[in-house]
Amino acid sequence: MRIIIPMAGWGSRLRPHTLTVPKPMIPIAGKSIVQRLVEKLSSSVKESIDEVVFIIRDDFGKEVEKSLLSIATNLNTKGTIRYQDEPLGTAHAILCAKESLEGNLIVAFADTLFKTDFTLDTNADGVIWVSKIEDPSQFGVIKLNDKNIITDFVEKPSEFVSDLAIIGIYYFKDGAYLKDELQFLLDNNIVIKGEFQLTSALENMKNKGAQFMPGEVEEWLDCGNKNATVYTNGRILEHIKNEEILIAADLKMQHSTIIEPCYIAEGVTIVNSVIGPNVSIGKSSIIENSIIKNSIVQKSTNIKNKLIDNSMVGNNASVLGKFDDLSIGDFNQIS
């Protein structure tokens, strides 16, 4: 089994946090989005993982590449870096890993996390994981027949087709067959809205007799923008609070309270503060005289005299407030 992770997008909706690192490297409860995704996938299949392929931009830098390869190393498998130099769509992105498109494989786009307990049926031609949503117009969607087999793939429908949105995780029994269909799209310039789309290849494969089944997830967690990422951080903390050690043993805390679930990394100092719930704090950060809830604070950051909620604070940042010396008369309101 191989895992293919296309992650070469700009992540513009998550700026300014993606100006210095790609979106899949943003930490969620102490681990990057892509690390949590790969670990979840590898633990959800019975087969051994032979290779994890990360498809990135060539300007992400050596430190990012080193971090990605370490994810595979920690799973005792091979890690490979491939490059997508132009944003030409999902089909083009996957084909950038064409040397690894063979045998059983999972394709997972690295901007989403999920909660599910599934047993992968490797005898199926393919499995497409979906989630029922209220507004499917910004996603690829599927239609099913009465035998629970996918009959149609529609990319970002302008009119209602289905509320079963494709979440970006796929299983293919025959990676070489997928590679041929992706190459056919590029060779014949078959585009939708200016891009080569994976759904076009899926539609062609289905029309040639391949049967794709839907996979169900209990919860689909998006990391597309700040609010979604903060929400996902809280949900992941809730899911893993009994599975992972979330608070470092060397935490220095004075006159403070932690309301779990929270993740607090090594080397953190917290003084006269209330932290939580649903807060992640990165290594070597210092929090003083503050209240922080429902937020992500990255490493080596200093926060003092602040009330922070539903927020993301980057690495090596300083967020310094001040206490007011007030004299307020009767019936006045200050906000």
C-alpha cells in the first residue's frame, strides 16, 4: 500500500500563517496537519505502508522536506518528495507522483482531517470518502444507485446534484490504471474550469466498468481557513485527550489554571493565567497574566496581559497588552 499526499497549494485562505510554512505544516494539537493525516491513514488500514509520497512545491524548502520525510521514517516506511511546479488541478497533482502510481494506493489531499473507524475493502475497485454537507457547491460530489455504488462524479455543481461531498481521500486498487487515466486527461487537454480534475478520471474509469464505493466518515474536519483550523484543533484535542500525552512534564506554571483539553509543548511557562479549553501552545512559549481559549499558539511566542479567543498566533510572535487604571462613574459602559 502506498499513500500519496498532494500538498502543493498556496494555502492563501490561511494567510498570514502560510507565508512562512505551507498549510499542511500548521500544527494541530502539537502535530502538523499532514502528520496527523498520514498517521490516521496508516493506522486505519491492515496492509503495511510501503511508501508515502509528498507532492509539494519546489520552493517549500529543505526544512519542510526534512520534516515530511521524518513522518514516513517514524512509520518505518519510505518517504518520497515529488514536485508540482504549476497549480493545474487535482489530476495533474497526483500524476506528479507517477513513478509511485501502482498497486494499492490511497490518495489524500492534505488540507483535511477526519474521524472514522473504517475497515478498507481492498477488493473494491475504489473507495471515495464523502461527507453530507449543507452547501456542496464548492466541492466535488457523488451520486449513488440503490446498490450503494457511485454512478456520477460532478465537480463543483452550480445546481444541486447531491449533498455527498468528496472530502479528498480516495482508495484505488490499481494505481497503474489510475495513472493511465490521469495521463489521458493531460494528453487530450480535458479540463474543467481551467484545471485537470481527478473527478474526470474517475468518471472515465466508471464508464469503463470500474465500481467505486462510498466511504463514510463520522466527522470531517476542514483546515481551509483560520476559523475552521481553530475549530479542528479543538475537535482533535477532544478526540485524542485519552490517547496522547498532551501536557509536557516540564511545564512551568505559577498561579494558573488549565481547563482541558489542551496541548502544551515542552519548555512552556504559564504565569497568572487561565488556559483552555481547546488550546494548543507550542514549544518555549511564555504566557503571562492572560486568558486564552479556543486558540492555537505556535512556538517561542510571548503573550502578556491579553484575552484571546478563537485565534491563531504564529511562531516567535509577541502579543503584549496592558492593564488599564480606570475611574468609571455610575451607569457608564466601556467595551
